[in-house]
Amino acid sequence: MGNMIINHGLTSFILIVWMGINIFLFVWFYFFYDLGEQFFYTRHLLGSALAWARAPAAVLNFNCLLILLPVCRNLLSLVRGSFMCCGRTMRKQLDKNISFHKLVAYMIGLMTAVHTIAHLLNVEWYNNSRRGEYDGLSTALSDLEDTDNTTYLNPIRTLEITPTYFALTSLAGITGVIITLCLILIITSSMEVIRRSYFEVFWYTHHLFVIFFIGLVIHGAGRIVRSQSNLDKHNFTLCKDRPQDWGNVPDCPLPQFAGGFPQTWMWVIGPMFLYLCERVLRFVRYMQAVRYRKIVIRPSKVLELQLVKNGFKMEVGQYVFLNCPAISQLEWHPFTMTSAPEEEFFSVHIRSVGDWTQKLISMVEELPEGAQGPRMGVDGPFGTASEDVFEYDVSMLVGAGIGVTPFASILKSIWYKFKDSDPKLRTRKIYFYWLCRETHAFEWFADLLQVLEKEMEERGMGDFLTYKLFLTGWDQSHTEHVMVRFDQDTDVVTGLKQKTHYGRPNWEKEFEQVRKDNPSSTVGTFLCGPQVLAKVLAKKCAKYSDVDPRKTRFYFNKENF
């Protein structure tokens, strides 16, 4: 429990607060509509479906307020900067923005389903009351005339109107249909299999959120849920059994009803304004000129772009969004920078996965030697968990495949810090693990490791950086090649003195060794890789951490885009 609190305590607290607010809003508004005297006649027509429709609406308002905030990248960077004086635990929460965005989306989807089902029942019961299928009071309430738009209660005004017609022609009905369809498309296209295999589908359908929010703001203006507005003159406890006397005796004047004032816009106007500012800032950055310094096609179809942009400043492990108008005017894709802050340019390594990256690499391959690449828009840089790598006594860096990119930036920065004898460097030890399926993937990164290896030896700090490369896939020819050259001083794959390991790491052994070698240290474990590996490392951090602050503690951090 203590280890869980160290790594996930604040996250759990935030989720409990969020869930608590959702539960409070649901319960409060459920009983407001289920017990409120002004809704007595409305409940007589609709029953408990009234409360079941309105309570989710309140929860929807709250979550629609939150849904845009985690994707305001510049806002998060601003907040992260203001938290630099605070603890790393607070900053770590910002790295879980996409996870929270998904969680809020699930709540919106769930509440939308409850809200929609309840209102479908409401429309059916409104229609049955209009047709006189219930008691005399329901018929009397449905027959109230539309005097100055204040007297009627049942929004289905004539017998000719069917529930389907009402749902597709009323303002509340048509906007409800539109925003529900938008939500279904957004959520289904966000599934992992679609997002990774058909990113363009995910990207374009996600922009239906514009229609969703416009429809959401307009939706409540239909005011189909009405409450009694003259309780002081028409006492329903005296008059509910005497509908024939309504308007004929002084004690029972005609009940009057009014639709509730639309409130959704008050919940979402602030986040919508912030997101609009976010998009304006992105457009300004998009218009700023970007120049190519160098273009290199690395092995395994990895494209390296070295770019220069006036006023661009970065930190280790940060990422940028790239847009190539020649491929798509709207698509922006995140890439971790592989350059160090000390360099005069910033670089990214792009692997060929998906249509966008394949098209970009094909365009670059067709360029004449020395020519500038296609126009590129750059938005960023944006902070990630890897920014805090030098805040720990010891850091464990774990990269899988192209997920090594943020650690390229970190290792380059370490080289510059040693070169300049930076006195602010707090980190005493770095463990670097890289897992790859094929040997070609090591090639573009091996040069950097060779430089670091040589630099550490010359300075007598060979123990500062411990790196282990793991090859998780190989064939028979590679096995024979390794066996022939096994006794060489350098590795046959990378040319490094550290030999490549075959298979996957034994994380139990690795964490045990790190804890043994670094007593009384705070160890930051950083991963850029798949979710399956993230779960394994998170459990190991919890298992091998000690609650005693005088002993070794592991803190898990994962890159999220």
C-alpha cells in the first residue's frame, strides 16, 4: 500500500475527487427533479424517467467542461512551467492528460446513453398522454392550450405528431440526434486498433467535436422539460384531483409552465475559449518559417530531419507536432525530439508507419541532393515526463524500438553536460535499456552510444552510464554470424564494447541490481514504449520501492502522446 501511494497516491486522489463530483451532481439533480414540487405535474406524465434524464445531463455538463482541457497542449506546458518549483509528483499528473481525456470521454458516453434512453421513454410517454391512454389528470395536462407559450406542459401539441417526427423536427430532438451520432463516431474511431492502423480516420472524425459542442450549446434551448411556474397560485395538492375545475374556481387557476433556462453554455464557454486560443496559437506557430539543416535516411526506413526555427527553445525529452501541407493541411503528428537543448537545431527521427509517414519519406527520397524538403509546420515544443530525468539521483531509461527517441535527446545532453563540466548535474547514474526486434534498428543510435562510451572512459566515469541492448527477434543466419565472431572485443551488431543481449530483460533481476547498487536513492524509471511493458515496469517500481525515505524509491514515468 505504501509503494502504491508513492507512485499513484496523487493520481488516485484526483480520480476520487473527480468521481465524487460526478456522483454528487448525479444524486443532487436526481433528487431535485424527483422531489421538487415544481416538477410534480411533469413527473405525473413522465415518472422517474424525468430524473433519470436530467441527472445525467448535469454530469454531462461537468465532463464537457473538462474534456477539452487535457488536449490544450500549450496550456499544459504553461501549467507545467509554473509547477517547476513544485514537486515532481504534481508535474507527473500532467503527463497523464490523454488518459484523463479518455476517462472523461467514457463518462460522457455513459451519461449520454442514460440521458438518451430516458428521453426516448419521455417522448413515448408524452405521446401516450396526448392520446389519452393514461388517467384523466395526464389527459388534462396534455390538453392545456399554448397560451402565450406559458401554459402547456406536453410539448407534443397534436395527435398527428408521432414520437419519431417529434425527435427529428424539434430543436432538442434534432440536436440530440446530431450530437449523439458525432459522439458515437468520435468514440468508435478512437479505438486503439483504428487509431494505429487508420490514423486519418481517427484524426478527421475527432474534429466532429466542433459540431458536437455547437449542438450541445443549442440542445437545451428547446426547453422540452418544463416546470410549474405559478405554485403560489395553483396548489397542486388541492387541485391535482380536480382538473375539471382548473380556471373555473379561484383556488385552482390554470397551472402555468416554463422551460428551464439553458445552462450548458455556461459550463463550456470557458474551455471553448481556451481551446480557441490554443488553435490560434497553433496557427501562428504553423505560419513561422522552418528551414531544413539536414535530411538523412537511416536504416530500417527511419527518416532523420534536422530543422531550424527562429526563437525555438527545447528541453530534453520534449516533443513537437509536425504538419506537412503537401500531404495534408489538417493532420498534425507528434514526434519526440532527438536533439539536445545545447544544439543549434532540433531533430526528429520518423519511422515509416502509416500513410502520412510513408508519404513523407517517399517525398524526401525523391528530392535532389542538397535540396530543401517540403514545407513543414511545427507546433511546440511540449513537455513530457522525460523533462524530469535530471531531477533524480538515478535514472532508468527504457525504450522499445523507435521509442528510444526521447532518450537520444537525454544522452546527447549528458554528453554536452560532461563536455562543459556542468556543476548543476545532479544525476549520479543512468541505466539505459533498449529493446528492438531487428538489428538494423540499432544502427542509427549506435554512433551516439559509441561517442558516449568513449567520453565516459576518457573522463574516468565509465560507471556513470550502464546500457543494455536487447534484440528480441533474429534468424538463423544472424545466429551463425554471432557465433563466428563471438570472441571479438566489440559487439557484432552495434560495434560497442557492451555486447547485445538476446531475448527480453529479466526485470526482477534488473530492479534488484539497481536497488542494491543505489541504496538511499530516488530512482526515476522512464519508459517510451508499449502499454504492456508499462504495466510490468509500474508493478516493479511499486514492488521494489521502500516506504522509508532513507532507502531506495522508484518512481515510474511514461511518455504519452
